[in-house]
Amino acid sequence: MRPTVSARSRDLGPALQREATLLGVETTFTSAAGARVESDPQSVARVVEVLRADRRPDAASLLDEVIIAGGPADVRVAHPDLDAFDDAELVLADGTVLARRDLAESWPTLPVGCHELKVAASGGAQARATVVVAPETMPTMAGRRSGLFTPAYGLWSNDDPLPAYHHLGDLAAALAARHVDVLFTLPLYDLFLDEPFDPSPYSPVSRLHWNEVYLDDASLPPSPLPSTVHDPLVDLASLAVRRRAQLLAAASQLLPTVTDELESFAKQRPDVVAYARFRAATAPPGDHPTALVERSHVLAQFLAHRQLSSAATRGASLGLDLPIGSHRAGYETWAHPDLFAEGFSVGAPPDPLALDGQDWGFPPQLPGAARRTGYDLWRRLVERASEHAGVVRIDHVMAVHRLWWIPPGEPSSRGVYVRYPADELLAVIAAGAAVHGTVVVGENLGTVPSSVDEAMARWEMLGMYEEGFHLDDVTLPVVPARSVAGIRTHDMPAFATAIGAAEAPAHRAAMPPGRRWDDPGHAVELVLERLAGSDAALVVADLDDLTGGTEPHNEPGRAEPWTWRRRLAAPFDAVLAGSDVDRRLGMITTRGATEATR
């Protein structure tokens, strides 16, 4: 298709064009079809107005808000001129304080992490900056690795039919015995399970706090199991009501030793206390004192942290997803309203799958406000997930580079791309992940600008490859070496369903004698063998695909009654022990005992 230029470009004056460019607003973009599209002038003007106010410097600021002191060779390295200030000290991430005399002659060799520089000038003016010391590359995995994906809400056992963190630990132990390195699952953050009801793990209440529904039932006061406990679909709403009652009862009768542990946990994590206050303030009216409700939420996070920590050390490393946005009615926007563009939404421009574009509903972060905090929210997101995860997958990693801003009252088709300081954000992400040795994966599927892949290459950051996108290719592409390779994502149809609608000329031609592409078992094994024979850093399989399942986990843009709720048809240990699953896992695992990825 020949690139086209809209006549609307005539309405974008030179002054607005210059300011938009300065502020990172893209006045043109390339569509999914490869056409050049001019951004809507009115939308550009509205976004520029917001970013102009966001960029306005603080009169008291004496330094850049973020100093990058590490990373790939072509990432900016800035060492401040401390001679310009009367006093200075550097507070390291572990609390160690380096006084000015320690910084006088040259910038010291600092540990990887995010540190705080404080300076003072004559007249009493003070300022601070975040010093990001990043590794040269993102943390990596040694050798070929393998993984299994399955949603946590679908796991159950004969002894415990409820979703639980301990099921993840049990499954991780069973996978390690089969030489599988990583257990991938959907985000485990707290959800809106009362009003408004939204079970999507990609629209959580908070991206810092864990889902209390998954708590070990034995760790809380006894309560009758709901009548729906064995239904094919998990009744999340009923489980949430039951869990709240258990936590309130537990919080009202804490032993002194538990109270001491809880207070110590809350002191170390002030955001948990703030989150508990938020949940109490936004909860439906009830009969319980506010202090008790808050304590029950602190208790929930305390237990979740402890149980996730246990699950993460049982065998295969956990692979957790980090959603890209903060819910408009969620904790982050409540706790940090100044970080977000009020009234604007994030989404995507029109493409063949969404002709009118997409509106994802969450507000975009303001780049200037985020920078003035030293990207504190991003730091905490990565570090909180990395406490438990050997692998963290950033959903829509393109959002680190740019976001599609939709002005208030406008359709998603009239959005505008806004660029973000990707090198700084990637340095923050790398520093946070390196502290825990966590591997970072960027979801770079679909239409992604080349600059995104180039930045990922500089950081040696893993991307993604899905065979399901290539079922109709005449010639199959080479699987990228720096990738997590699988058959599909959670957003895609089950493999057994997808092959029924696929011509798959290249796959059919590759079928060995006696094997048929229209047999899902034969087909999935062919693809697993191809992926396992590639140079991919990690090969992952969906448990449903290993069993020949035909139902999807979800359908993008649609909220069906079954979405995010389907249980495994049998206890997970029985599913894993099936001869087909065991054989197919063996196709993607490395030979011999594997090393931990953490």
C-alpha cells in the first residue's frame, strides 16, 4: 500500500508542530498497514497543552531529576558537577550515606540500584535527584530454558479445590522434577471483585498488591466452601466475599506474636498501609470499624507476601506479568493523582483487528511528573514483582517508549502518540530487576516501531515470538534467539482450535510421514519440536495446548461470562501426569538437571 498523507496536516501550524516535537508528541505515525497518518490537529493541541504544564520546571530544582550512571555504552551517562553546590550527600538504596568528601574527586563505583542524591546551595536552596546505576544489560538466563504457562485461578487439587498460591508452589515443584525452569501465569494482583466487578488480571485494583482470593484457606478461620466450588467456572465473586469475611474475622483475633509481625511488615512497607486505607475508604458500606477493615487488608498482603515467597522457592521460578496501566479507579491513581493526565485514556489507533481503535480505559502517566519522582512508581512495580518472580514480562513493552493518548470525549481513532524517555525507564527497570536477578521480558508482538526492538537489543532484553501468528505463512520465519518462544499468548485462540482454521502450508510440508496437521496432537508436537530446535532463549508451552484444549483463556475486548474463570478439567497433578503432557513437556526441556533462573 502506498503511504498516504491526510489533508489535516495543513491545520497543524508550524508553532504547534515545533512545540509538539519538543514535548514528544508524534504529529504523524505509521499505521498497521504501513501508511503514514497525520495526527488529529485538535488532539495534538490538547495533548500539548497538558504536556506543556507537565514540563514546567520547579523553581527550586537545581539538578535534573534523574541521572543515569550505568547501562549500555550508548546510553547517556551524566555525572553532576558537585562543585556547584555547597553540600551534597548520596543515600544508597540500602541506606548507606556517602558524604560530599566521598564524592569530591570522582563519581564512586556504586552498586547497581536507584540511589538518592541530595544537594544544598547557598541561601538554603535544596534539591534531590535519583541516580540510576544500571547494569550493562538486563539480567539474562544461562543456556536454553523451558517454561509452562497456566492461569493460577484454574489450578486445584483433590485436597483443596480453591485457587491458591500454594498450588503454584506445588506445581513449581512438580515442574522442576521434570526439568522445566519457569512456571508462567497471569498477573496475581488484587482485582475488582465486588463493585465494579472486573475479573481481568490486566485491570487490577493495584499493580503493587496481591490478590487475597489466592490465600491459603488453611491460614484463615474456617468457613464453609461455596456450593459452586466444583463448577467448571471459578466463582470469583463468591470467593471474594467469603475471603473478606475470613480476613475480617482473622484480623479481629490476632495473637500478639502475629500482631508484632504485622506491625513490622507494615513499617517496612508504608505503601501497604496506604493501600489498606484506600481499600477501606472505597469499600461498600459495612458494619465493621474502619480500623479493622484496614488491618484485614494489611493482613491479606502480609499473608500473600509470605505465601508467594514460599511458592517462589519450591522449584521452577515464577514468571509473572506486569500490566502496563493503572486502573482509573485503582490505588495508584488514588495515591498519586499528580502522576496521571486527568480525563485522558490510553489505547491504540485503528488497525485491521479494531477498525475504530481501542480505548483501554486507564489514564496515561505524565512523563514530567514521573521523572520528578525518579520514576518511583516504575521502580516499585519492578522491585515488588521481582521479589517473587524469576521472570517478569512487561505487557505491551512499547508503552515504555510511547503511549496512544486519547483526549477526553474523543474516540480512540483521534488519539495521539506521546513519546517517553525510554532509555531512562529501561535503566530504572534494569536496575530494579538486577537487584533480584530477575529476567525481564518485553511483550513486543504486533505492530511495534523498530526503535523499540533496537532499544531492547541494546539492553539484551528478551522479546517474544508466537508460532500462532505464522500458521498461514508459506515460509516460516527464524525464531529470534533473544526471545521467549511459544505457540500463543493468553489473548489468542487455543492451538487445537487455531489449526482448524489455518491453511498452514509450511507446517503441513514439514509434517513427517504418518503424521497429520489436522490431528491436534501431531500438530502441537511438530510445533514444539520446531521451537525446541530453535535458538530461542526460552521455550514455553500453554498447559491447555499440551492437553488438546479448545477453549481460549479470554477474547480481547470482550467480557464473556467464562472470561478469566475456567478451571482445569482435572486436578493439576493428574493433568501433569498424563502421558501426552509428560511427553510434550519433555520436548521443550533441556537435557539433565537445570539450574535455577533466579
